[in-house]
Amino acid sequence: RFSARLALAAATGIAMILCACNPAPKYAKPPVNTPQAFKESAPDQFKEGQGWKVAQPGDDKIRGKWWEVYNDPILNSLEEQVQISNQTVIQAEANYRAARALVVSARSALFPTVTASPSYTNSRFGTRSAVATAGTGTATSVSGAAGSVVNTYSLPFEVSYTADFWHRIRNQIEANVYSAQASAADVATALLSTQATVAEDYFDIRGLDAQEGVLQDTLKNYRDTLNLTETLFHAGIDSDEDVAQARTQLDTALAQATDLGVARATYEHAIATLIGKPAAEFSLAVAPFVPNPPTVPVAVPSELLERRPDIAAAERQVASANALIGVARGAYYPNLTLSASGGLESSSFTSWFTWPSRFWSLGPTLSQTLLDFGARRGANEQAEAQYDAAVAGYRQTVLSDFQAVEDELASLRIYQTEIAQYETAVHSSAHYLELSLTRYKAGVDSYLNVITAQNTVLNNREAQVETQIRQMTSSVLLILALGGGWDESQLPQVKVMTGKHGIWSPAGG
């Protein structure tokens, strides 16, 4: 009894050692070059009196419903519809569920496979007086002098289990888990991107509404000027050429105002699609444009690695590729399969479940590929190359996201200065127009100077509104670049995807 216990202990120890042999490389997040701070968020980049400024890293973080910082109830209601109705987000969520199902499928390989295949056969042979079998596990019944009829009732069961000594199954599960987490991060990316696009299109519409207001003010001034030229013409002071110029200017501005309707309708249709509605069922009433970009808390660059879902997705793909190296290397080691079969078989249905009808077999199978002419080496090299590609993709994603933050910080700073400059230009051109009209009425200047001044005022006011639209869009894109309130804690945990209870956990983290 002592020797039997010793043998059992030795076998258990060997099995534990074998199970601990994981050929996959130990995983660690690839290092990336991370600056201490964003260059464009330095305090000297934002001077007093310029209006917009960056919030310091110690301020409140961006919240999940980030659009609420704009204090616009209409925008809030539109954003709430994105997650429910947007088909791109729904598609991404379905892809995540498919990836999660692959985890469950791969995990099933850790357990035995049990199959059953009950059958009944009826066979007739030539003229024979009797049919007898022995030692074959098959019993027959014989009838008739003209031939033999054989009835066979069979109920076999088979159990098969492949021992995961070399972590091939566990590494495949790890790869699927990390891919599913990457897919979940893709859902967050799709949702955040769609929400940002809704906000961009919304501010574009509000900017067009503001431009429409500018044109309506301009049209009123142009009509007043046309009436003035006609009055002077009838009085014999002005020429019909000036009247024609004033009318042409008015007609051109009318066409510009009409053209704004095309752009507004296009943005309105785009928002309808983004919130999952047919364009015919959605409309957005005209409302004031409030160009007041909120302060945005900008974290230090290292925190961006945990707040961008696209970075998280790229990093999880690296982890998945690392686990797949272990799967490829596991092919160099033998497979041990334990199989057992048994059941009942009889020539009579009534005696099918009796003890003499039983049969069984049991035995292990050890398989090892001896020669494959480089197939395993090629698979291993492919897995390593795919890992290197995933690392490069991760680092490129990080660099691109750093750039996106710097771009939008610079845009917000520069646009604020540009808006102030246009504000000055609008006042200057308005004063120039006032002087031109006065001199024209006095007969000192020609009407051409009035036209030039009016066009300058219109161009400056339109450029100011366009810059304000770009500034609001940049504030949205900055929030997008900073992750929109998302962080790595929102990735689904392993237990959620596998339903495990202490049976297995990934080694790579």
C-alpha cells in the first residue's frame, strides 16, 4: 500500500510539473516613449484674457456623459440616443458577443468530451441454419430456414479527454479572452467616435444657424443700401450703374443664404443616421449658437494609456498575440489523450439492459509529430511575427493619440486668438463701412467703396463664425482624444466572459 501511494504521489507531482510548463513568453505591456506632459498644455501657452484655457491634471476628470459640459439640453437628448439606436455601435457590440462566445468554446476543451450513439440494425443473410457469435460483443437472433435475420441493439458511450500539459488549450483561451477584451474596447471606441460625430455635426448646424443670422442682417443692410441708391438715382444724383451694383450684391447674398440650407440639411440627415433614425423622421429647429468651449481636464500623457479604448484594444491584441506564440510552441510537445468507451449491445430489446450485454474499453494515447518538414517552425515564426506587428500597431496607436491631443490643444489655443482677431476686424470693417456710406452720401466717394466695405464686413463676420465652429469642434475632438471618460476598468473581466469559478485564470494578465 505504501508503494501504491508513493506511485500516486509521484504521478501527481509529475503531472503538476508538466501542467506548469507554459511555453508562451511571459507577458508584459510593451514599453512606449511617454513624455512627462503635453507640450501644448503648458501654462505659458494659455495667457490671461484669451477665454479658453486647459484644466490642470488635478481637476475633475472627464465624466462618462461628457457632452453635458456644453450645457445644451438638445445635444444631451441626441447623445442619449446614440447607444440605443446607432447601428455601428450595435454591430460592434454583436462582434464583442461573438468574440466572447469563442472564449466559452475554447474553454470547453479543458473538460472531457462525452458522446453517445445509440443504434439499431436489421440484417438478412442467405440460407443458414444458425448464426453464432462469440467474443465479439455482438449477439444475434436467427429465424427462418430460407435465410437469417440479425437484429442488433447498441447503446455505446465514449469519453475522451486531452490533457493540457503544455498549455495549448489554456494559451488559446488566453488569446481568445484578450481578443474579446479588445473587441469590447472596440465597442467603446465606436460609441465614443459616434457620440463625438453627433456633437460635431450639431455644432456645425448651430454655426450654420449663426451664419444664416449674419446673412439676414447683411441682406437687410443691402436692401437699405439698394433703396438709397435708387433714391439718389431718381433724384439725379447717382447713376443707374450704382443701382445695378447694389441689386447684384443683394441677389448674390440671397443665393449665399439659400446655399446654407443645403449644408444644414446634410448635417441634419447625418445626425438622423447617427441616432438610428430615417432622415425623413428627424428635424432640428433653429436655435442660437453659443460658442463657449468648456475647460477640459487634460491628464498627463501616461494616464492616456489607460483612458483611450483604442489603445486598450491594441494592447489586448498584443497580449493575445503573445498567448498565440505559446499555442504555436506547444505543437512541439506530445499530446496525451485519455479515452474510454462502453455501453450495452444485444440481439434482443428485452435483454438490452441486462448485465451480460455490457462492453467497455479504456486506454491512453500518446501522439507526437516526428517529421513535418518545417510546418511547426513556420507556425511559430508566424506567431512571433504577428506579435511584433501587434506591438508596432500598439505603439503607433499611442503615438497617434498623443498627436491628436497635442493637435486639438494647439487648435483651441490658436482659434481663441484668431476669434479675438476677427472680433477686432469686424469692428474695424464696420467702422470703415460707416465712413464709406457717409462719404458716398456726401458725394465724396464712389459706390464701389461702399460695396468693398460691405463685403469686408460680411467676410469678417462669416470667418469669425466659421472659426468659432472649428473651435467648438476642436473641443469635442479633444475630449475624444482624451478618451471621453472611459478607462481600462470598464473592460470586461475574465469571469464575465468565461463564467469560471476558480477553475482557470489567464497567466498573462
